[in-house]
Amino acid sequence: MRSDLDDVDVVFLAWREPPGLLERQHAAVAAALRPHWRGRAVLVENGAAPATAAAARAQLARYPHAEPTVLWSRRNLGFARAVDLGLDACRGRYAALLNSDGRPDPDMLRVLAAELDADPSAVAAAPGVHGPGEESPPAGPAHPVEQLSGTAVLLRRAEFLAAGGFDPLYFFYNEDADASRRLRAAGHVLLRVPATRFTHDRSGRSAAGVFLREWHHARTAQVLVHQYAPSLPRELPRFAVRRARAVAAHLRDGDRPGAAGIALATLELPRGLLAAAARRRRPWDGDRLAAWLRTARPRCGPVQGPAPSLRGVGGTGSFFSRRPPAGRGPRP
């Protein structure tokens, strides 16, 4: 087992999470990092509500020996762009992404880092994810998989960014599925590590939250499927059948908001097909990400300093004023 995690940075996103949820998240993360962790804690305020931003900054005091870094965006950039900015602001060999509505086991980050240490071909390692709606992996040793979720993952940071990081085309959901395909195509290995776990609690969503979740997921899924389909004429009829069955299944389960979200996303299919065709012609890669980051950094400048001084920084950070693409709503 590793003795320290000083070469591991952590990226935290803040949007509209309740302060109590952030408190539970950071308590668990701080326990996993241990009191003397000296990595970088990067907080991306992604169009965050004032109460969420204040609570998220206050939680950085849990890492007294770390280097806190706050990036501030006036608007919600989407998950992919926000994470790419956060990873760019990191300096460690590895960087961890952890959903705010979950808790890592105390040994999780050490176990994942040890697996990446042992396998230089591995660019990402993820624990077993347990919770409602999760497919918990069976016990066993670490093993390669075709896809990893962004719910909880430790990344070999420089290599991940060199491969393009997360594609901003996938505003929310399916950015991890796309990245997994690109990483494997570049010869990297993705590791599932069932020996440690991340507990993910997705319960308690409102009807509006369910609607937005299914809408975001469906609209990015229809880009992903057609971006990578071997034959578009063959895939379109199959996709139409699967989509109709998905709506019917939600209705049978009494989930009208979810069914409505999927149906609304399907109306955007022509736009999704155009986006998928554009990516097929010119795939997202590290050069395109680097070009975007060069324009983004000056407009989303970090505010750095000891954790207590970060409270109340307010308007001194740079605004990142780029509007999200039309029709892309807030993260549910």
C-alpha cells in the first residue's frame, strides 16, 4: 500500500449541490487523503449558486497542507469542459474525479494509485461503484475493461489530456463513454479495481431532476451511437426501435418525467446526427483540447491561497463568459 498521495490531485466541481452534501463528500475524501496530503485541491465553480460556491470553498479548509486552487465560471460550462479545466490546473502525476453524491472508501485512492503505479500502460483506474442503479462488479483482482465511468476514477493526468480529455460535445453524460473509446484506440488500458469501492447515492431526485437527467443522457447518447456506428444507414432504424422501447419502459414504470425527457431529446436527433458527422470528419484530440485551453485559461483564471483566505473572494476571480451551446440546460 502506498504511504502517501502527494502526487495525486483532486478536482471538485460545484454547481447547485446542497452544502450538506458537500460536507459529507469532503469528509469522506479528506479521510481517504489523510491529514498531511500535499497535493492540489482544484475547485471548479461551474456556474455555481452562491450558497454552493461558499460551502465548497469552505470545505477546502479540510486540506490544510494542500494547495487550493479555485476556477470560477459565471455560466455552467458542462461537465466535460469544467473537468478539462480542472485537470489542466492540476500539477500532480495523477488526478481524481469523484462525484459529489458519493463517498470513497478510506483506502480507495491509495489502492487505485498503486494499480496505476504497477501498470504504466493503464491511463485510468476506477473502483467498484455501489449504490442504487449501479452494476456493482464481482470481487476479484484489477482487470482491463472497455469503458469506465466518470463517477469515481483516478487518471494518469498528462496522458489523459494528451488524448483529448473529455470532449465538450458531450455536455453532460456519455463524455466518459466517448473518452474510453478514444483512450483504448490510442493503446491505453482502463482498469476496474473491485478490491476498493465508491458508494454512489443517486436517490432523492425531483421530477424536474429526473426529466433533465434523462434528457441530457438521451441527447448525448444519440450523438455517441452515431459517431461510432460502423454503418449509419443500418444503425438509424435500430436506434429508433431502442429509443421507442426506452420511452415505453419508462411509462410502464410510471416514470413520466423520464419518458418526457427521452422523447424531447429524440426531437433533437437531426442536430445530434450533424454533430456526430462533424466528429467523424474531425475527431476530438489532444491538439484541439490544448487550443481550447489556451483561450480558456486567461478567462477563467485561478484564485489561489490558503484555504481560509478563499472565503469571500467573490468577484475577484476572472469571469469565463463563453455561453454554453443553445439548448443545453443546467446540470440536474
